[in-house]
Amino acid sequence: MKLFIDTGSVAEVEEIAAWGVLSGATTNPSLLAKEQDADPGESIRRICELVDGPVSGEVVSDNVRDMVAEGHALAGLDDRVVVKVPFGSEGLAATRELVSNGIPVNMTLVFSAAQALLTAEAGASYVSCFMGRLDDISIDSESVVGEIVDALGPDRDAQVLAASIRHPMHAVIAAKLGCEVATIPGKVLKQMLGHPLTESGITRFTDDWTSRPEFGEWLRGLVEQSTAASR
Ligand code: G3P
């Protein structure tokens, strides 16, 4: 499963892109609005450079004509931009038009398999289902996302994108269900790093190694040799 970062913060992408695990990013009007003094266009462009993969930018109008116009404008920011369109009849029509103009669409705010079927038929590249927001209203996001994956079938063109990820287990569940992508806030990506045995294991290895100072000498010598050899 590919990992995208879900943020409007260039600084957060800079930090986490360095890990080498990101394949893309998603923004939305709320995430971009959080970034004080940041120009949304510049943010989206910079995030495209940092992740070097698909970056979703969302239209905000509620009618086909303006959605399509905003979609073209957003797509013009960078070749890696994917236009995010909210689900609905206007959104479906706008998706069909944008896709027929060669612009990839990520349909967002999809909360059921029925909506996902319509989304796929409109030609969207991504179907974004919000796990956290489903759980917020006591609807089991695992069963909804599972139903979407099953309904779209194994030969689907539209990729199932798990969004509104609130904790590491949402990402694990999405992967086990067969989602192609999960878009994850920076905070949750950092939580995914943590495990007490990893931390204690590193401490033990370091303590045991430093208990033999001659080994440190040896390794430094080895590094110098290999560095000299590679020059
Ligand atoms: O970017 C879409 C989605 O991931 C936002 O979810 O519920 O955290 O606002 P939420």
C-alpha cells in the first residue's frame, strides 16, 4: 500500500519526505487554511517537488462549470497535481469532464460502496473514503472500506484511498483490506514509527557495542578505509 501524507504544511512534508516512504500527498481546503501566511499555490507546488508523486488539490465550488475551471487551474500548478472533487452529482459530472480533458481526479468525501461505484464509473483515479469521520459517527469504517474494495473488485481502475486516518491501526486495516493508498497526517506517521522493543533494542545494541571501545575503533577504521577506497 502506498503512503501519502495528508497535510497542507510544507514544513511537515519536508521533514517526513526525508524518510523516503512517501509516494504522494493530499491537501484539502481545511488543511491549507490552517497554514497561516502560506500561499496555497506555492504550498501545493512545493509539496509536489518534495514528494515527487501525485498531490491532491481540492476544488471548492459547488457547480460543474466552476469545478472544472478550478480543476484546470489547479492542474496547471504542476503535472503531478491530482484534482480533488467532493462527491455528488455535480462532482461526478465535473469528474467525467476533467478526466476526458486528461486531468486525473481524486473523488473525496466518499462514505459508501454505492458512492464508490458511481465514482469509479465517472472515471476517478482515486476513491477517498474517510475512516475517522465514519468512526466519529459510530459507523465501522473497516466494514465500509472493506465493502468498497470488494464492490470495486480486484480489476478496478480507481484506486481505493483510505483517508481521515486517526491512528496507526487505521493504516494497517486499510492495507489489510487491500487499499492501494492511505493518506496519513504527519502526527500519525510519527506514531507509526514507535515501538518500545525497537527503542529498547537500539539502546541495548548501542550499550553492548560501546562496552567494547576497541570495536568502535575498529569500525571507525573500517569506515575510513572504505571511504578512502571509494574516492
Ligand atoms: O484530507 C482528507 C481527510 O484525510 C481529512 O480527514 O477527518 O482528519 O479531517 P480529517
